Amino acid sequence: MINDYSTLQAAVAAWLSRADLAARIPDFIQLAEARISAEIRVRQMDAALSGVLANYQATLP
């Protein structure tokens, strides 16, 4: 079970099965976090607004 950062690193190391990449595991985790964060959407990230378009542009508050 992965319940903290060190067990996450150990799980990634076991999955990789490559000792030469062990030093890069924190980079892999950081890249995965960035990708997940960019793709995930939650309700708090959405906002509704209304306005008038002029030349295909709208002024945002």
C-alpha cells in the first residue's frame, strides 16, 4: 500500500526494475503530478459568466 512519499518512491522503483533510473524517480513523480494536475478538473475550477461579445472578444472581470 502506498501511503507516503517514500513508499511511492519504492513502488515506482519496483515497477521500473532499473537501478540506473533510481535517482530520477522524484522527477518522474513530479512530472506525473504536473500531468495529472493539468488534466483533472474539479467543480471549484469552473466559473460561469455572461457578457457581450464585440469582435469575438469579451471583457472579463
